[in-house]
Amino acid sequence: MSKTRFIGARMEEEVYKIIDKVAKEEKLDKTSAMKILVQEGWKGLRLKKTLFKYQQGLISVDKAATLSGINVNEMMKAIVSYGIKSEETLEEYKKGIKILTKNN
Amino acid sequence: MKIAVDSCSLILLAKATVLEKLADRYSLFISEVVYKEVMEGKIKKFIDSLLTERLVKENKIRVNGIKSAELTKKLEEDFSLGVGEAETLSLILNKDCDIILTDNKQGRKTAIIYDLDLIGSVEVVVSLYKLKVIDKNKAIDALKKLREFGWFQDYLIDNALEEVKNE
């Protein structure tokens, strides 16, 4: 069992209601529900941050995947669902075809 | 023609069901980390992982070790690349390959800066059709799949579809 630490926190009624709802739905105590919410929230936040960095052209897909703790395939799906598009131009596309079809 | 392929393009072309045709026509090379990245999907039975595994076993795609860890590290740091993308670029910068195939934004940017021969998955489909490796229906189907699974701008896919339909 991993070491645990105590944290006391005040929260708004609406946040408390979320914890209560998750606890009831998942048949857990409130502490376990909070742990799940923090972990899932962290995953989502981490993914959002790396997607933003990828969109800004600051990191590559595989680096974004590593930073998000998911595989490349899953990262690609996240990029598509986030609506981020490739910046490939028609000029690059035409150049690519020329490269592949030369001497053939 | 030796082509260095990154994990994104490998995955996209496998999903578009033209990866094997490409491997039949050209010599494809991937780095060890790219192979590892793609195989991470095997546990979820992703088609790209299963197909890549078979093509590597059949020697249709070769997995290459990297000659210069220093160069890979430099690329990772200078361009904020993951190890797989940096290794793919190393394959061409070390003259193990002639062309780089990547649809990765950051990888493409780096390839342009180094003035490398750069291709993407959309051009692969259209070129395979022009070279009569795949027929019109297969090319149209593959481009539609790239639109569905990929992140390509509509104008790029529309242009490619037009080119295939009018040839």
C-alpha cells in the first residue's frame, strides 16, 4: 500500500455535489471518489496542455503522447478530436508526388 | 528509393490499407523506437500494430538502429521532438535513407529546415495510383480513410481526390 498524506480542503457546494454524485454512482466512499476525480482531472488537464503545445507547433506528436502518458495512436485520435489540422500546403503535396514518381 | 517512416504516417497508411503496397514498391525503414511506439497499440489489437508487426517479420519494413545518438539528442532538444520522430530524421540525416515520410507537424517543420526530401501520406496514395500500384477505387477509398482518421486539411484531400478522379 502506498503512503498516504492528509489534506483538508474547503470546497464549493457544487464541487461537493460532484464528489457525492461520483461516490454514489461508483459505490465508493467520498475519499475514493475524490482520488478518482483528481487522477482523471489530471489526465485531462495534462492532455489539454500538450494538445495546446502541439497546436502551437512547440512539440511533436510522439513527444505530446509521452507527456500525456498515452500512446501515439491515442494521441493522434486526441489531435483529430480537438480539431487540430495539418499545415501541409498544396506546394508541399505536389513536391511530394514529384519525389515519389520520379524515375518511375 | 529508401524511405524513413515515422509512427504517425505508418499508422495512417496502415489504417488507409495502403502500407503494404507502399512497402512492395519502396524500401521502408523505421527506427527501433518508432517500431516500439506503433507496437504499443498491439495490446488493443490496433490494425496498424498488427500489420506493422507482420510486415517487419516478412522483412518488408526494416527496423534500423541509430548510428548517432548525439544527433538524435540534438534533434530532440532543438525541435522538441519525441525520440521516435528524432530517430526518423536521423535515418535520413545519416544517409541511411533518401526520403522522409511524416505527417507530424513538428517533424515536417524540421525536415523543411534541413531541406530534406519530404513526403506525406496523401501524396503516397496519389503516387501509388499514378504508378499503377493501386487502382482508382482503392486510391479513392484510401483518401477517404485519411480524411476520416487523419488531420489533413480538406483542400488537400479534395485536391488529391480530384487528381485521382480526373487522371
